[in-house]
Amino acid sequence: MDKQNTIHALKVKQWLDIWDKYEYDPNVHRDKPEPYFLLFSIDANKLRLLSGIYQRTTENGLPRSQDKGIQRRHDPSRSKTIHDFIQYGYPWTEIGKTKRETGKYDNLRKPGWLPTAIVINILKPEQIRRGLTVASDDLITLEDEGNGISLLHLPETFNGNDWEPIQRHPIEIIDGQHRLFSFDDKLPDGNFELPVVAFYGLDISWQAYLFWTINITPKRINPSMAFDLYPLLRAVDWLEKFEGPIVYRQTRAQELVEAIWATPVSPWYQRINMLGDPGLKYVTQAAWINTLLTTLIKPWENKGRRTIGGLFGANIGKDETVLPWDNSQQAAFIIYAWQMIKIEIAENAYDWIIALRSEKKQLTFEYLTGADEDLAFSGENSLLNTDQGVRGILSILNDLFYINTTEFDLDLESWCYKQMEFTGNFLDDIPGALEILSNEIEISIFLKSLAKGLCKFDWRTANAVSLQDDGNARTIKLVFRGGSGYKELRRQLLILLSNEPGMVGKTAALAFKKLGYKK
């Protein structure tokens, strides 16, 4: 065995007998952990290669086989700060560029030590991450030497330069990705090792738990941000019971509504009643938030009965893990869906569309009557511009994408592997996310087909002028009012979509069945 590829580690045993009585379940990614972890040091560049963390900065995105799917969002400015700190320490890194260049402050340079451990997981041979395991030649193996010492044998092919695995990288980073990112830019010559706490074969739910206890329990980072850094936290039962939905679901719903209202390319740009003004004929912010909480951000349709969960907050797909879209991606997905619906309405002339466009009612505020105002989409007698209509659209969007991903393997995660340079500002990142999403062919085709089917529905309200002389048609529309109207609209939309060709019809039919609806 190559001695350069062997690391001596201190084996730290931590296991109480009472822990044997706790709940462990591999079906929810919470398999029983090993009763120890390891302490050692390793060259930062070697750790970066073995974990694949360096791949995150590539401009063209990651191959599916190389992404770990644990931490998603990277703030380049944070890693740049760490990069500078390593070389010059504090307070040099707090000094502006102009002052640095004067040379007057050179005496403030200090060593930039990073004594805090990186927390990692070493994958076992049988552990699967998004359909793949670590190839046998790429595994890190453990050898117990006794006396509390273990030997870590790195892959025999590992050369410490430009090594890449055949399938999965053998190491997952639980905490410390930004410190590793800081080594992407070359540092001065020397030796720089990082202390490491390493778990062996730790299931991903326990990794999320560790991330939370390290970063959130001491109140070090914003809890809402944690759900983007570690998406699995959105669906863990212990956190739901302890913190309640406000940690992620309510705050995220409010963020998304603000984005839908504030993004200029959004069909609902400045068309949400954010302050509850009684004179503004648009759906209120509160109604949008409640709709998101009962659709895309919900954990499950019913507790204990897994039917159709929330696309952003429930476990989906073959691996039954949470879709790791961050807030800008989630907002972009909703905006893009509404864009497709608005385009379909603009390009078609169904009777209901013509009828609504013929209404000449003056809208409440002058700035809302711009050239892009389509009364069939956002007029006050369009059901799409009501609480019921918004709930109906987002329910169908959630139902069909959740089922298509879970039952028919629609690859929503492919969008996650397309890298973009994050600005660090949620709203500023949405246009970039939209651009990348529009090039995701499989998602775009399904969305366009879904929008096409939805536009065949008659979206007039009971108050539409064209229905005033048709008592029967008006009565049919009245069924959508009140609390029961949400369910009835969802039911009718699924019946309509079940008759569409291809995956939309197939998925809608299965959703109808799963929800227990009757025709």
C-alpha cells in the first residue's frame, strides 16, 4: 500500500447504550450510524479532489455522476474572503483595496489559520447517491490498527493532481464547503492541511442533522438559508415537530410571493395585492402565501398517508430525497410556468378568451392598464386572477410535476447541475435561473404541454359579462366559490387534463386516482 496514500487517524468512540433504543430506519435515510468518528489532517487540495468540491466552480456545470447533491449554493465572495484570510489574516482582509495598495498597512498581515475541522462522510461500498455508488477502485478503506488508531487508505489510483473518480467521489462534505472552495485559486507555496472530523457510512438524514446542529443550533446562520444549503432539512420529521413550519415553509412562501410580484418578467409583476388594498382587484399576498403552503411547499397531502406531496418540500424520485432547488430556482420555476400559461392564452382564441377580452371595464389603477394587460389572463373577471384560480393552477403544477418525477422519472434535478454565478441576492439570481431553466428541454416541453391543456378550460368567473344571460353557465361557475371551490376546480382541471395526449394526460389521470376523486 502506498504510504503517501495512507492517513493515520484517531478513532473517537462516541456511543451511549441508550442510543440503541432510538429510531433508525434506512427507508427514510436514517440508517444506524457507526459508533465512532475519525480525527485526522489532510492536505486541503487532496480533500478537495476526493470530495469533488472543486468541480462546483466549472462554467459548464457538473456531470450527473460527479455531483454529491448535499450542499448546493455557493457564495463566491465568501470563499474569496477565506482565500485572502488564509494568506494575510485579520484585520488585513477587512481593509479596502485602496488602503492595501498603499503599503502603509503591511504590518497588519498575519497567518490565516483555519483550526476548525471540516466535517465529512466517507462513503461505504454499498451506499448509493442518486443512483450511483463509489467504484471499487475509488473507495477509501479503513484498517483498524488498535490502540485507538485507524488507517485510511486512499484510492490506489489517487495521485493528488487531477484525479477524478469513475462514478461517485468517495467523500461527502457535511460542513466546510466554502473553506474548500477557497483553495480553487492558487495559494503561495507551502503546506496547508485541514483538520477533519470524518464519519464513515453516515446516512444522509444524519448528515442533515449534523449540519443543523453545527450551524443552526448555535444561531450562526439564517435557518431559512440552511434549507437551501442542505435541502434534506425541509423534510426531516424531527425538525418539523420541533421548529414547526415557520422555519422554512412560511418564510419561503413569503419570499416566493415577493419574487413573483417584484420580478419584471413575471406575468404577475406588480399584479399581486401586497398590502390587502380593498380597491385593488388582484389576489392578495396572503392568499398567494396560503396557496403555496398547501401546494408546492407542503410536506405531504395528508400526514401518514403519502399521496401527492409538495414539489419543494417533500421527498420525491427514486431516491426519495428533497428536490435541491434553492429560492431563486423555486421562484423561477413558478414564474416560468405562469409565463407559459400567459403565452398560450395570447396565442389562442378560445371562446372564453375572446369573451373576456371584449370586456372594457376600467381597472382600478392606471398603471395596471399597460399594453401587456390581457383581460383573459389578469382581468377582474378572469378566474386566473382570483384566489381559486391561483390555487387551481399551482395545485395542478405541483400535482403533475410531483407525480411525473416520482412515477415517471422526469429529471428535475438536471437543472440543479447547471452552474450559474450567484450574485448573493435572491431576486437578482432569478433571471439567470430562468435562462437556464428555459434550456431544460424535458421540463420546458412538459410545461408547455401542461399550459396548452390548462388554457382549454373556461376561466371566466360567474361575474363575466358574457355569462350574465346564461343562468346555467353562471351556476356552473358559482361552484368554485367558497372553501369547497378549491377542491372542485382541482378535480375539474384534472378531468380535463386527463384527456390530453402524452405525459400530461397520463400524469393527470394518475393524480386524479391518487387523490381519490370521482368523475
